[in-house]
Amino acid sequence: MTPTSYLTLNGRTALWRTQVGDTPLDWALGRGVGATGTAAERARLTLLGKKQLNSSTGGTVVNSGFLAMVNDVGIVGLCLLLVLFARLLRRGWKLGRSGHVQGWGAAGILSVMMLDALSRESLTGFPTAYIGMFLVGLGVAAAADEQEAAAAPATS
């Protein structure tokens, strides 16, 4: 492959194939967190952020958060993650429709994160995944708590 082939779709698909693997088991269950990608890059670093001695550098990582998930935990893990995302989106949407602005915020942040993950490895890195999911959970929990407090009968 030439250096410019990574800019084309053909270069990306060849890169995805080498990162995710060729066997059906690799596609279904993944190769494990840390085999390639962001976690593998972190594993090569010491506690202070320096490269370990005799560490080899691999190829380029996959440029999609969803494909990085397939690489780590397979299609089964990606399906479970998408079910979680769908539940969070539905819950945020439902809370937003009932008048809780935190629900709209959670659904909006999660939607942006999912769109961002199409073209970057943002689901596996800091700060996007960590802070984004924290804000989504916080928004859904705050709106649900507010809804339960409003529904509870007032005691005096």
C-alpha cells in the first residue's frame, strides 16, 4: 500500500481488515481489549508516558469508534453497546418530552457522540467517551430523579 491509499476508502477497508482480523470468531467476539488500537498504544507506555524499551510500534489504528469496538469486543459487544445507547436515547427523549431539559441534554450529547464515533475513535478515548458518558448518565439520572420527586405526593 502507498501512503496515500489510507486517504481512500480502499485503504481504510484494508486497514480495517488487518486490525479486526480475518476469522469469523474475531468478528463475532473481538480480539480483546488491548490487542490493537488505543488500548494497545497505552499498553506500550510506562506510567510516566514514555515508551517501554523494546516495544514495537504497529500500524495505524482503525478510524471509527464502532469498528474499534468490533475489534475489542466483537459484533456481540457492539450490539450490546448499541442496545445500551438506544435505551439511553429513548430514556432521554422520554424525559425531555415530559418537560425535563436534562433529558434533552443527555439525548443530544449521546447523539453527537454516536455521530462522532462514525469517523473517529472517540468511544475509546479521553475525554470524549469518559466525560460524554458521564454527562449522559448524570443528565438521565437528574431528570429521572426530578420526575420522581414531582410525582411523589407531598407530605407535611
